[in-house]
Amino acid sequence: MLTEINFDGIVGPSHNYAGLSLGNIASASHAGDPSYPRAAALQGVAKMRGNLARLGVQGFLLPLPRPNGALQAALALDGSEPPQLRAAPWSASSMWTANAATVSPAPDTADGRCHLTPANLVTMLHRAQEWPDTKRQLAIAFADTSHFAIHDAVPPTFGDEGAANHMRLCEAHDAPGVEVFVYGRTGGRFPARQHEQASRLVARAHGLDPARTVFIEQNPEAIAAGAFHNDVVAVANGPVLFTHSDAFADQQGAYDAIRAVFPALEVVEVHSSKVSLAEAIRTYLFNAQLLTLPSGEMALIVPEECRESPSVWSYCEALMDSNGPIRHVIPVDVRQSMANGGGPACLRLRVVCDPARVDPRFLLDPAKADLIESVISRHWPEQIDPSDLGSETLEGSVIAARLALLEALDLGQLG
């Protein structure tokens, strides 16, 4: 039976604040701060536990090998380089699995398989290193080729940032859906990371019906304000699109284009008069997990920062009191991720599939959550300062920590 599974990224032991992501306001504002990898990873597991309890199913993906020795060698690091170059091979940014891949479920594809294309992430050096290891992991988790197709990344000419710029609307998760790709245009203050041709290439490779596929331009003003991915200003689930009024270049045109192929669309729009674009980005109101609970009601999993904002929390309270489709707003503590520009939605990749077809080593249960927390508590560094990056002592502890987790989960083949 097909169901939606959220695969969260376990925060890696090299989690740090080097400020590598241009256009990511939170990342830039916390550059140089000490990070707390152990706390970050435990916050992520706590979020997974909550959604496992709510939904009954939850997946995870493992940290990629860091520091990346191949990238270190390619950069010819000798100590004279800028600190950002030295930090790139240490980046734990694969924790944000919304950027791991774009996923098209079986009901949407021509061959009736679930298709996954790893994101090339070429706009940012620290992220462009990820996709080969990401594909390797996806190929293990979704190894049943009768049900899954794993593609190579889009050619690097076209920047592709994965599911963070992709939405799916449907009557039910196991029913045919309409896939919406959101792209940006270059020339603004910050880079537009999703290229239109990357989105179109992925749609063709996945065998999507052109009549049920929509391409929408992101609002350049949103990108300039720090919405480096569409999921910072819009999220979809089932027939519902929860969006800021400034998310798209042509807001009404976007609604019309979706409704033309999906008449059941239900828009929940937050106007800028209620929550400004800047406040939406600061609190990551839209970088939330919009979930369908077993009761059929929808819940919005938001960062704690939303509860601390008068305008955002006032809106959330009104949302819960309304007769709309979103009846619950649940704050979670992912502050360590938020400080680097990743909210609850950044930490998960949504895959609609039969859980029985997934390698069970990548599916969470309470005992496995206990095991993961135990390894993190024993092996993850408590604190990392950006000046620590490059230290042989830190390198040894980071490598050993990841290997301890792989061994505990019987995934040594990813070592």
C-alpha cells in the first residue's frame, strides 16, 4: 500500500556554522558562531520521533562522509586558502534532505515506478559535492528496481536543488497527482538556485504527463529577501497549497495554472499584511511539514521560532480556530538547524511508496531511535568552532562518530 514517508536527514557530526550559503540569511548571520552537533542531531531525532508517533511511519538518511577527502585534494588546501574553502569539505549540509532529490511517486509516472533524481546543487561548492554519495545511499534504501528508478543528477549547467523547489498536489497520496516545479531567474541580489531547464529535465526523465505538470517562477523579491528555496515561502500537501502572498512572480497566475489541471486546489494564502515576507523567512513559517494525520485533518509542524513571533503565532492561532484544512500547528525545537537556515521541511524528503519495498534499515522505530540517540550522545562532538575545521583531532572524531552510527545500523557498506 502506498503511503507518504518522510525521510529525515540525521544531522552529521561535523555540523558547523561557516556561513557558506550565499542568499541564506540565517546561515550568513550565524557565520562564525559555535555549533553544537550533538544537540542538533538529538533535536532532529526528537522531531522524527514525534512524526513517527503521529503517522506511524518515518524514515531517515545517514550523514555523508566528512570531511570529504576528494574535495580537499581537489582544492589543493595548504592553509593559505580562504576559510570558506577550507570549510566546504566539512559541511554537514546533507542533513537537509529536502535537497537530496526530487521524487515523483509511481501514480504520476509513465512506467508506474517511483522516480528519484539526486539534486546536483551546483550553485554552492559545499553542496555540489553531495550528489554521488546521496545517490549511493538512495540506491540502497530504494534498491527494488521494479518499484524505484534512481537517476543521475541533472548536468551541472543547470542548477537543481531537489524537492525544496517541487510540490505535489493530489486527492490522496496514492492517487495520481499534479507535480509543480518552481524555478528562479538569474540577475538578482542572490543566486536563483533552481534552473527552469533543470526542472523540465527532471520532469521528462521521470516520465511525467505534461498535461499534469506545472512550472512556476518564484518571486524574485522573495529570493532577494532570503527565500533561497521555494519551500521557504510555500508548502503543499494533498489538495492544499499553503503559501505566502509574495511567493510567486505571478501569484494569481500560479493559482490559475495549477487549477487548470487540478481543480480541487485549496489555497491557504498568508497575506503580507498579516505576516511580512521578512518575518515569514525569519521564522520559517512555510518551511514546515504539512502532514495529513490518520484522522484526515492536517497538521503544520513549525519551528519554535514561530511561537516566539507575535505576528506569526497570532496567524497560527487564527488558523487553528478557522474551519480551514489546517487544524493543528505543532512547534518543534530545531534551533541548531534553524541557525544554519533549515527548518522542519528542510530536514525531510517526502517519498510516496510502499514501506515494505524500502530497505528496513532506513525506517525508524522506537528502539532504533533509542539506538541512534545513544550513538549520537556517545560520539557526536558537543561543540565545534569554525576555527576547529581542519584539525586532525576533530577529523578523527568526526569520522569515527559516523562510522559508529553506520555500524550500529548495519550500514557499514556506506563507510
